[in-house]
Amino acid sequence: MHEGHVSAVLVAAIDGERVLVVLEYPELIRPLMEELESAFDGTAKELIRSVNRTNGGERIDFDAGGSIRFRLPHRINRSDRFDQVFVPIGTHANLIVELALSLDGSRVGLITGY
């Protein structure tokens, strides 16, 4: 994920938004989580409420109510609701349509390719 997109994910979640990051391969999840967590090393660590590294349930929750969830395309729960979704460039159009439904009711409702 490009540095600009990493920043956008972090800013949104810190501001209280529910963010979904879709990744193509499971081995990409942990390194991205570590990169995002490392942005809070030092005094900003208190912004993070909790981190879940359970396989398939990876997420970072923030004190402001925002969260970052990490999912593979076949592990997305259709009942989940998000404010922003980040997907790999080239994601199949059918998945984009499904993800658009997860933005229902969001004040942001943004899907970003990375």
C-alpha cells in the first residue's frame, strides 16, 4: 500500500471512521498492520484502544471510535458497515458493487483503489 493511502487510512480511523482494507493475500495483512501500528510508536500509542491479530479477525480499534479492519475478498461480511474502503487496483467489479453496499448510511462513503 502506497504511503499516501496508509496516511489516509490512519487519518480516517483516528477521526472515528470505520475503515476496511481489502488485501489480496493473507501474508500481506500482518506487515500492513505492523506498519500502521508503528506510526503510533511513542506518545501517540494511547490513541489505540485495542489490536486484534486473530487470523481472519485482524483489526485495530481507536479511542475515538474508529477502526481499521483487514480482510481478504472472500472473507468480507456483507452485514459490516464502513465509512471508507480501500481495495487493490484491479478488484473485480462485482466485489466493488458488494462493497458499495457496506457504505450505506456512511457520511463519507468512499471506495479508494490503492
